[in-house]
Amino acid sequence: MMIEPNSSFPVFIVKDLDTAKTFYSKHFGFDAVFSNEWYLHLVSKAGVQVGFLLPEQPTQPAIFKLPYSGAGVIFSLEVADVDSAFAIAQSKSLNIVLELRSEDWGQRHFCIEDPNGVHLDIVQTIESTEEYQGDYGSE
């Protein structure tokens, strides 16, 4: 027997929920499905979910109280056309921290940093080089 997830979403502990809501709504089309003074839950039209929690909430256990440090996590968003997404990011003067590039393992991507310091990897799957093709499972 195993635990079988049926959905997943990251929750980032950040200092500004309003900024998160505005940024993800304006630039990625996320809608707020739950919002109060200390938690925000967003869902995209495609069903991608993300949550944001204010630090030091008395209702939360100690492991959920420290604010996100900006290191050690990448929030990847897969898109159908990364070149168009990059052009949009440039036109909106988003904080691009990794320029558009293609990777041998089968990704074309760029990264932006949101106003709370979360790094977003905007990704499109492309053909990998022969060196990496054996790394992909058949399922």
C-alpha cells in the first residue's frame, strides 16, 4: 500500500500576499479561490495551484512560520510556447534572472523572480539530445 496523491501545490511563506495575488493574477491568469488575512490560494485556468502564507501565523505549527528565504526552491510553470512567454515577460519588464535558453536534457526555459523572491522557471519541453534520451522513462 502507498500514499497516492491526486493533486499537488506548493505553499510559499511570504511577507506580502497582496503582491503575490496581483503578480500571479496579472501575469499568469491565476484566480484567488481562497483569500483571508494570512493565506492566499490561487488556481490557474489549467488547474495549476499555488498557495501563499504569511509568516509567524499563530494558528500554524512552527515548521510553517519561517518566511521563504529565496533559495532552494524553483516553482516551474510549463507553457506551450516559451518564446512567446519570454517576449511577454520582457514587454512587462518582469524580473528575468535567467535568460531564455535551450538545455540538452530537453527544456527551453527562462527564469523570473516574483516580488516575494520566488524563482519561477518558465519551461517548454523540447527534444533532448541523444545523451539524455535514455534518462526518460517509457511511461
